[in-house]
Amino acid sequence: MTFQFQIIDEAQSSPANAEYNCELYIDLNCDGNFSKAEKLDDIAVMQNGNVIKKENGIYQLSLNTTYTVSRKIPQEYIKLMPWKLVVTNNNNSEIRTSEIGYTKRQNTTSTANTINVLQIIPNNSVNCTWNLATDTTFQNLFDKVKDFNVKISTITVGQYEAQYSANATYLNQYNMLIIGFCDGAGYGSSYGGNNPTNFSENGARRILEFANTGKSVILAHDNTSSSVYDRTAQNGGINGDTTWKGWAYYFNQTLRVASGMDRYGITAPQSTSNILKQAKELDAHEQSTDWNTVFKNSSDMAYFLNENKEKTYSETQGFTNGKLRVANTTRETQNTEATTKASQVNEGAITEYPYKIDKTITVAATHFQYYQLALEENADEDDSGDLVVWYCLGDKDNKNGNGYYDHSPNDVRNNYYIYSYKNIIYTGVGHSNVQNNNNNLMEKKLFVNTIIAAYNAQAVNPELMFVKQSDRNAAQEKTVYYTLDNVNFNESQELIKNKPLEFHLKVTDSNLVGTSFAGTNTKDLKLQLYIESDDGKKVEGIGGENTKVKEIHLPVYKAGERQAEYEDGYVYVNSGNVYDFTLNELQNYESYLKTSAGYKGKVTLYAKISCKYIYYGTEKEAQSVAQINICQRQLFDLD
């Protein structure tokens, strides 16, 4: 992908002296965020065909000058990818601007990426409002997307509970889970026995483990409920045995934090949870251990109004305004404000590809959920929340603007319709029948977009090449030469001293995230060096079937700076750079260059870069090998 841009700063008092840095981000998982881990450190910035080099780690770009920024995209990445170009004043980081757009590589092969999906529905199929596997309209919409092939399997909650209990690896075969669609009460309240209607504690935990491997989970309407009653406690309480226990207790306890529905952390596996469950007011002036613990470990607190954030309320479940409104009436007269409209809040891949989604769409009747969203969550500390709301519930065809949702339009905290939080997506679909309703075609298109946005491309192998000099634009180098003194030629002669062999390795990793796949680029690609040796051993990926090599360790430099070795004794390199190393004192490598019959005409040196990463729960390795020949060249006496 290639972009051209100019920097214009009309407020700059000294345009001739102003300098700017640029950074390029790719939202690879299409969650609406451009996190620190998604910044590409190996972009190429050029002016008039000449590569611009960084100084002290940043670019020194000028105003009113046309620049080109480019980055290679792997052939395997064929879904729409949002990008963000950020330009910052080098003298004042607060002066910045950005441009957001989209890029997509055309699929030039006949092979479509297959997405294996498991949908878990209620035991009673009558209660399922949308079975994806049997909806021909939805299947036809997906069939029109030639780049992807979705395979959907459907099982009931009871079948799911039986499957994972009998086979611990049952979920490994799937790329994605979709849980729903159903109005909550349709799940029932049976958590045990041979055919439970609701997710058990272990069943909910398996879903969490699935998500923790990086796989995608889509949660639908009423997967949760306002049930926070402790099911392990004895019956009693203010309503005796009639205390309502709801339909999603274990789901709430296990998945609320992971799905971004626990604003204050009352179900978080931290010391804050036990404090918040005591439902007591906290005061900063008391300097209590409880206040300090909650303040340190929570992204948000239930602060009193007009108390300067020094006192909190005791209610820390974070119920939505709609749920609290219902709680002020009797259950017989409650109104969950069903609506058939949703309005767009943010744009991204989920709203653009493969179908362009309208700003306002018609949806199957649905309503608000039970918990406010944790919008303050910022795990990657990139000054941007981890949760992005795409659509909110809108008014229900009330042209006067007096509908319930009109009172707080696009209220992302309380009235969300679809949002993404890391690799978990929530959708409001499910309250009423979707499968046989073709009037809400745009809603089905949006869900096609949702599945594709949630799909993750597998990492591709990086590229490695020996080049002629320490420059990214240098030509490939295939051979270097060592020289013999032919004046006094005999089998005991030594290589000419003080004639080191220099090598230059260009590293290119077109993957769009750091290939450590751990949210950081600090330890990216592991570099290993090998030299051909008769008494070596076979190393996978190195040379031919009969190639034997020995590993060697040498100091590695980038732009003259020696690269640090990590605890394992290896150097880790990054894409977009050229790394240098040298074979000094060649007589130390004589055992590789000669045999009892004399010096070899050719010995091969190998470089290997590799990284391990998690792809849909399975550890895999991406690697690349480059080789260069060390050939003999004799020095003749010309007298």
C-alpha cells in the first residue's frame, strides 16, 4: 500500500525550521482502535524517489513537501484494513494531526479463507430467533463475498455442555464462537443435569478460555441478565425462596469483565471484587485500604456527584439507565423499550466491508441490556479506550423525537447495539425473530461484516536477504570471497590475516503486527547463524536433505550500534532494518573452510529468522532462511 501526503501547518510561525514525524498504524483486528502494538515501525518514507532516513528514531519532515509512505501487505491479508497516518510536530508532541482510511489487497487466488464458526443456541429451537446455518438469505449474502467461506455448525446449550465435558479439545476446531440468538428467558434456568438449558460455571469458563487464546467470540442479545444473586448461597433473603435468580448467573460471573460489561470491576478476579461486593460507600479522606485498593486496580469508580471524585456510591454493579428505570416499577409493568432502529456512532471496517452499512438501519425489535460498558478500559495505555461502539439503539419510528432513546441519542454507555472489545463483539440481535424477516436486510449485512471483521489472518513467513552493503536499497549479495596466499602454497598455509568477511542482512516482515504476537515489538524475530560443516547436524529448513551445519554466535550491529543479546543468548531483530556482522580472524574458521585434502572451493553461511505466535489457540512458527556462499579466491604473485 502506498500513500502520498503533504504537511500543512498554517499556524507555524517559522515554517522553514519546522520538522515533523510521521507514524502509520493498521487496525488489523478491525476493533476500531489503533493501539501501540499496531504501529508499523518498518514503513518506507520517500521524497522524489529517495528514501528518507530517521534521525534519533524519528523523521525530520518539512512543510509543503510531497512525501510517499509505503508498506508491503501480505498476499494472505485480503479483508479491508483501516489505516491511520499520524503526523506530529517534533518540537511539540501536542501539535499533531491524523488521517484515517482503508486499504484492501485483491485476492488473486481461487482459494477463499475459510472461517469455521460454532453457533450455540437454546435447547428449544422455538426460542432461537436466528439460526445462521438455516437462514438462506444470510448464506446468500455471505456467498457473494468471494474472499471468504464461512462454515457454520449449530448446537444447543445442552449439547455444548455434553461435548466439552466429553472432549476437552472440542472447541479447538473452530475459529469463532457465536452465542445466541435468543431472548434471555428462552434459555431457561437449568444449570445442571443431563441436558442443562443454561451455561454452567465450567461451560462459561471454557468460552472464556477460548477467547483468551485470541479467538473471536460474538455474544448476542440477552447472553447476560441482571442476575447477581449468589446461587451457592442458601435460599432466603428478603423474598425467601422466590428470589429471582435469572438465566445467566455463571455467564455473568465469568464473562462480564472479558466482554466489557463490568464498569466498576465487581466480577473482576482481583482484590477489588470482594470490596465492591460489600456494597459500602468509600471515602478518600479516610485513607482506607479499601479505597486505595479499588482506586489502584479499577479503571472507573462510582463517584458521588459534586464530591470531586473523593467519595463513591455503594451501587457498583453498573446497571444501565434502562435497567434502573425498570427497577423503579413493578415487574408486571416493566417496559424494556423495544425498538427497530439503530444509528451509527463510529465508522470502521465493520461498517464498510464487504457491505456498506447505512447510518441508520432497521433491525429486528430489540432493547437495551443490563450493564453499562467499561468505556475507560485502556489495557494498552495508548490514551484510547479498548472498547468501540459502532451502533446504538435509536428511537422506534417516533417522528416527534420523543421516544425513549431520543432522550439520550447515541448513548454508548447505556444503549449500545453493537460494539467490539478486543476479540469479543456484542450484538443486540436476538430479542425477536430475524431469520424470516427480510425487511431488515441491512442488519444481516452488518452481521456478515461483523464475522469478517472478527476473522484474523494467519501470520506469513518473514523475508531475509543478504545484501551488498548496509542499506535497505542495496542489491542482493550471493557470494563473498576468502583469499589464499599462493606464493608459498602448501597444505599448512594460513588464510591471509586481517581480511575480515563482512555480511549485511536485510530483514523484512510484512506481517502487520509485531511478530512476537504479544502486544510488543521489543523482542521480534530471533536471528540464528549457521555455517556448513562436515561434522555438523541437520537443521530443519536449512539447505538440502544432506546439508549439515553448526550454529555460530557473532556480534550483530545495526547502523554501527551493537545489538543486545537476550537471556537465551540470541539477538532479536526487527523488520525494515539491515543488520551487519563480520567473520574476523578467519583462521579461527579454518575447520569449516578446509579438509585434509585442502581448502574448499565453497562453504555456505546461513541466516535464519523465526518467531513463535499464537494463531487461534495453536502455537505456530513463522521463519525465513537466507544463504550466502563463501568461495575461495587465490591471490597470485605477479612478479
